[in-house]
Amino acid sequence: MALYRIYSSLFLFLLHTLLDCQALRNYPDNEVTLLDSMSAPGDLGWEAYPSEGWEEISVMDERNIPMRTYQVCNVMEANQNNWLRTALIPRAGARRVYVELKFTLRDCNSLPGVPGTCKETFNVYYHESDGAVPPPPLRHARESQYVKIDTIAADESFTQSDVGERVMKLNTEVRHIGGLSKRGLYLAFQDLGACIALVSVRVFYKRCPLAVTNLALFSDTVTGGDQALVEVRGSCVEYAEELEAPRMFCSADGGWLVPIGRCVCRPGFEEIDGQCQPCRPGFYKASAMDAYCMKCPSHSYSHQDKASECVCERGYYRAETDPRSMACTRPPSSPGNPISTVNETAVTLEWSPPRDTGGRGDVTYSVHCRKCSGSVGEMVEKCVPCGSSAHFSPRQFGLTHPRVQVSELQPRTNYTFSIEAVNGVSDLSPSPRHLVNINITTSQTVSVIVKERRSRDSITLAWQGPETSDGAVVEYEVTYYEKNQRDQNYTVLKTKSNIMTVEGLKPGTTYVFRVRAHTDGGYGNYGGEIELETRHEDMLAVGDPNQNTILAVSIAAGVVLLILLVACFVVSGRHCGYIKAKQDPEEEKMQFQHGRVPLPGSRTYIHPHTYEDPNQAVRDFAKEIDVSNIRIERVIGAGEFGEVCSGRLRLPSKREIHVAIKSLKAGYTEQQRRDFLSEASIMGQFDHPNIIRLEGVVTRCKPVMIITEYMENGSLDTFLKKHDGQFTVIQLLGMMRGIAAGMQYLSEMNYVHRDLAARNILVNGNLVCKVSDFGLSRVLEDDPDAVYTTRGGKIPIRWTAPEAIAYRKFTSASDVWSYGITMWEVISYGERPYWEMSNQDVIKAIDEGYRLPAPMDCPVVLHQLMLDCWEKNRSDRPKFGQIVINLDQLIRNPSSLKQLANSTVWEDPVTPEPAFSTVADWLDSIKMSQYKEHFSSAGYVSLDSVLYVSVSELGKLGVVLAGHQKKILSSIQCLHVQQQQQQQQGTQVQV
Ligand code: ACK
């Protein structure tokens, strides 16, 4: 007895020097402590039985704070069964609690003279209770009355100090208890003859702490009972509204996973540091979809904060269809310099555009016509509107060009035309319109010839005299000439009547006739010319039955011809429709008109090649940024056209943001500049949380730059390789879901990416994945994985659908194939698809129906989704929208992910697993060369010695990363399979 007391006080003394109470009493935010023996103010008063067993001992830490500990050290006597039990620990709603034990345990060898009954472990139990019934008394405690949590052993009893002394080691072990349902629980510790000091017992549960993500507030949430995720619906922060219902999952270890949906700041508010702040006076935000408050456009103001639009200054207006971001405008000034050209009873009016368009581009013109009575020169004129008698060409109102022709005016009449410039806000202004007037007088003419009769050598004409005239008509003058012979010969005839037959004409010849009136006041103007042809010599008389027959036959033939033509047109039209339906979306895209900025909500991608001037595409879709607003910080990589840097962008009246800056290196050709900027004109058309966002371009000075949002974790393939094995399957699913949502958006915009792969996905600090790399030449030049095909053009073979490789049929369905490969890359943490197989072998294998096997630990459902994406027939592949729905269902129901595919062998007979002769070769082949030393120094020299290595042995070897352990174990599995195959074939096992 005296002996073990000495030991006890000895290790408590050592303990004293080991403990750092500050460190012991600081716990992570997401842990809620239910019991902490270290911070108990008085005696713990736990029940111990028998009395010479566990003993409560108080010691002071170095800050003189008392600590309660329990110890037992009855190592000299056999048949020990010492129990210690806590008081009731309330569960506080948690369904899963953690028990953290800090203790020291002497190893029996270090105690001289102890008998063989000395133990080096102790047991921990719990008993759930509603509190009403007392727990089973310790005196009669039996294991069966308590649920065993675990047998606890020390990792180490002693460690070596700096000066070579053996010091007691404080061990920490954590266990969890799941599925709790009663009010609380008792913990019980059973010692069977060890030398233990129980320094600290802490019981806690985990919760996901209150979080704000995507402007949604997720409340403090207690984690689920076992592995299940708790789905939590977020509520939008103040002044935000839901864009898509915000949700997140609280994982069993107290972390938030997979944010879905988001809130956006209401009009009049912008997002600053995760909150919606009101727009300042002078600024506004019209739509919840706009990211930031904008400065009020010209000629408008907002005197108060929270403005969703700015009010126009006096005299300025905003048309109903004007976007709120447009400057307020005013009606135009009057048009200038009107001129008229009168041609008898017609007039052409022309004028110059208004000097001030009012700030708008939609100026049109209206022409008002008034007829003025009284003869020309009379002092007082009375004017009335012309009504519908005058004919305006092209139209009277809404003229887009400063020119109009007015015909069918009355001869020798005064007219006043008032020309008005109008724009989209003219109707909103109460001020009188600015007009410019022009007066004209028409001249007198003989109106159109109304009758004619023709024979082989004569033509009879009839006409109407002038409506008003300066006197009685004396006679009419008829002038005619043979068409095309005007210069040589024309004839003038006179008559007092309104009808004349001109004789002596040549048969089958066209003549041009004009008529004018001669009144007391002199000759008037000629009326319009008329062309008439005499009959041909052999022409049949009207009423000839033969002629009627011919006519009928001709009509019938004409009708038949017409029907044939219509039929042809319809058939060819259908044919065209068929061809179009079969078109590649890439070709369809080319048919969109350029110069049109997509309207909000319109979802059609416009290919920059549809622009004659590619610079116009850049101007339409990308904002020009002043280079003085950019601060470059460091180079982060190399792109196809030059360096990629990270830096800061501070736009006037906006907060500074972190950006990535791609620049075009010096000495570029015009084509390279166009290709470089094409990425901006494509990216600028997209607005989606899973598509990399374009901030703008710098084109007015050198170097030319493209500015995008900054993605803290860089490209997905590198990121995954760096964090091999470190994510939960739900986190990986969240990444895949993001990529699918981005691709769904692109496919709905009719955009085909052609190079979807993990290397072209960027990852931000919240693990949100965004699709990037939209340059027109990128597939050709930028991608190291792209190779030339026999049909020309470069293609990243391993990621590309067979129909796209074979005949360049790139569609959203071929993007789905690439998506399947990207999924495979994600689950395998950036493994190269088809490993080191050659491109030719990959094409052949795919053609023969082989598909990538499930990566290590891949849930069956995910591998099945990949296989669906790799359907040979592209119409059998899922659409991106379906993929998103599918992944959402899996995230919500993680139990569906439990069944693992476990297919670690590439079942391709053409590529058998290579045989290795040494452990070093094997580790090299699976890119784990860094562990060669570890294996050899632990005695693993031959390959067959590694065949039965377990996870715990790997840990002892020093392979501690879970991802590396998985990789090595999966390869060992392959070695097993290979061995079995060789045995089946009756060959010697080559290990
Ligand atoms: O894998 P990384 O770090 O991520 O290296 C490449 C490099 O630039 C060349 O493309 C990185 N990169 C490209 N765009 C961005 C961006 N928007 N944010 C952060 N890194 C980027 C990419």
C-alpha cells in the first residue's frame, strides 16, 4: 500500500510540471462542454467503490488554481475491481457526445517488484438515465449494467525530456457516444489493477456555430446523432431577400458543408462584409441582382440613403423603358437648315439633325403639314391641316432619317411644313416643342392620263385638266417620242379637247407621252410621263377563240408552275428546317445578330465571331477599367498569352476587391490580341455563382489585361492533389454540384465549353468551384492535354466525348462526357484519367466499351452517374440540369453514398497491371516515392512483405495522411488481384 501511494504522489508531482492549465481550458468554438472536471469549483464528489480504490486528490496548478484528479495504483494486489462514477451529466439536447480523458498510466515494467497481475489499461462505461431512477450501485456494479465505451491504454507512459530524463506522459484519448436520447448519462471508470491518474474528464457535444454565408444566417445547430448531416435552412440577413432558398448541412464534427442557394441585398442595399448596407446618398441600386450601389447617373440625384433609383433633375426625364442606370435626358432641340425641292405637286424636304439630341440616341422626326388658302403672295393666309390627302414617304411620323418626300399635293397651292425632332422623353416634357417651319408652293400640272387605246399604228390618250388654273385652258400640248430616241426626235401636237389619238406610229414600238395645259396665264408644267406600246403586226384580235384558248392554256400552265414553285419552296424550307435542327449549337450560335447586348433574363450566348469588329464585342460585354484602379501584387502563374497575377481592384466609390489579372505579353500580333480579348467578351456575358466573374478589361493602355474575381485556391486539379484525402465525400459532392450548376447555366445559354476538366475549374476560399477558361483559342493553344487529331484541330483526348474526337461534334452532351471525367478527377483527388495510357489506347479502349473504374472509396451512385455521362450515344447522357438535381438528392440523403464501388482494378485486358520486382519500384509507380525510406527502415524489403500491411501499420511507418494511406492500400489490393490472376493462370507469383 505504501508503495503505490509513493508512486501516486510521484506522478502527481511530475504531472504538475506537465500541465499547462491555460491550454487545457481553451476549447474550440464549436464544442459545448457538459462536464469539465478541471473547472469544478469544489470536490467532484464522484462515487468510488471500494474505498481503497479510486481516490480524489486536489493539486494546485502553477496559477494556484485547484485541480481535481482521481488516481488509483493498487498494483501490488491481485483481483482489483475499482469503480469510479461521475454524477449525472445532463445531455442538453445533444444526441452524440464526446468524452475526452487526460490521464497518466505507469507501465508495469517501470514499477520494480510488481506482480504479473499489474495492468496497463482501464475501462470506460456509460449509463443513460432519465434522472428519476438512481444508477446501478457501484457496490454491485456489473459490466452488463453499463454500456462499455472502450478499453483505454496509454500511447506512452514516459517520454524523454530535453536533458534525457524520463518524464510522465500525459495521454489524451477522445471517444464518442452516439444515439443518446435520455435526460443525461453517468460515466464510469473501471480499474482492474493499473496505476492511473485521471487528470481531466471532459464531456462535450459539437455544434455548428452560427454562420453567415451567401448573406444567409444559419443558426447555431447541434450536430446529428451519428454520421447524418443536419440540413439547415438559412434566413436572409437584414435587408436581403432570397434568390434561391439558402441551405447548408451541419456535419457530425461541427463543420458547415455545401452552401446551396443564396440571398441578395434588396434594391437600395449592397453587400459589405457579409451584411446589406444602405446605398449612400448620391448612389442607388435598382435591382437585387446588381452587386453594388452605383453612382447616380448624370442629371439625376438621390438625397437620401437606401435609394433604389435616382430622381431626374428638373427639365430631365427618364422614359419608362430606360434602364435605371441610364442618365436622365431631355427632349431634343429643333432640327436645323430645312430645305425643300418642289417637283410640281410633290416636294422633298430635308433638314439637319438637332444640335442637342437631349442625351439620347433615339431621335426621330415628325412632319406636320398645313395647307394655306389664298393665292401665293396674299398678305393674310389661312392654314388648315392637310389631312390625309398628302402622301408622305417613307412616313409622316417617326422618321429616322432627316428626309421625307410629300406627294399628291394640290397644284399651285401654299403649304407649310413644321418639322419636329422627338425622342423617348419628348412626351414627358410639359414645355412646348421646338419646331422648324418651311413654306412651299406647288406648281400647276395636267394630272395623269386616265385612258388609252392602242392599235398597231395609233394610240389614244385622255387626261384631266388642272384643278385650278390661272385662267381658262386655251389648248393642251402633247409631246411624245420613241423610247430611247429622245435626243433625236420628238413630236409636239396640240388640241383643245382632253382626248387625242396619235397616229402614224410604228407597230410594236414603245413611245413616251407628256401633256401640259396652255392657259391665259401661260404654259403650266408637264404632268407625269407615260410609256405606251403600239400593237405588234401579228397580234391576234381580242375575242379570237384561239387566243382565248392560248390564254387559258397559259394561265393553266402558270398556275401549275406556281404550284410547283410553292411546293418546291415548302419542301426546301422543310429541308432547311431539318438541317438546322441537326446543326451543331456552335453553328447555331453564329447566326445571332451582333451588336445586341443580351437583355437581363435573356439567356443566349453571342459568339464574338458574329461581330465584324471583335473590339465591338469587347466593348459590348466587358467594362473598360482605368489602369490606375488596379494594383498588381504578385505573379501567380503563366497563361497562354502572358503572366497571371493577383492584385487589388478599387473602382471609384466601390470597395477594394481581390482580383486575378491576366496580361497580354508584349510583341503580340493583332490576331493574338483578338484571341486574348475574346475570353473577356465571352466571360462578360455570363453571370452565375459557378462561373468565373469578369470584372473588366484594360485595352486603352499596355499591357492589355483581363481582370477577373480572385479564386484563393487556384485550379481544382492542383488543389485536390495538394489536399489528397482530406475532404469528406459531401465536400467533394459540393464541388461537383457547383461545377454542374455552372455547366447547366452555360448549356442553357447555348454555350459549349469543349475543354471542361479539373484544370479549368477554379476554387475559392469557401471551396466554391467555378468554371473558367473561355478563350477562343484555348483548346488549341493553352491546354497541355490537347493533342492534334487526324482531322486537324487540337483536342484534350482523355476528357473528350468520342463523337467530338471522331467528327468534331461538340455539344452540351459532349460537355457532359467531360463532366463525368471531371467528376472522376474530383473523387480521385486529381488523378490523371486513364493514368499513363497513351491517347491512342484511350480512344481504342473507349471504342471497345471500356470505361474508367470507380476511384478508391467512390460511392456506387457517383460511379453510376459517371457511367451515365459516358454513354456512347450522346442523347442517352443526362442533361446538366438532371445532374444538378441528382447531386442535390445525394447531398440531402448521404446514406445513399454508403455503398462503395470498391472497384479498384481497371478491368481492361489490354492494360494489365504492371509487375514490380521491388518495393521501391512499386512506390515509384504509384507516386509515393517519398515513403521508400519508411518502408525499408521498417523491414519491408520484398513486395510480398507489403501484401498484408494494414492501415495502423502504415500509420506506424509514418504514412499519416489519409489520402496517401488510401492510395497505398488500394495499390496493395491491386497487387493481390494480380497475384490471384497469376495463380489462376498457373504462373509463378511475381512478387
Ligand atoms: O493552379 P493555379 O494556382 O490557378 O495556377 C493557375 C495560373 O493562374 C495560370 O492559369 C491561376 N489562376 C488563373 N485564374 C485565377 C483566378 N481568377 N484566381 C486565382 N488564380 C487564378 C491558376
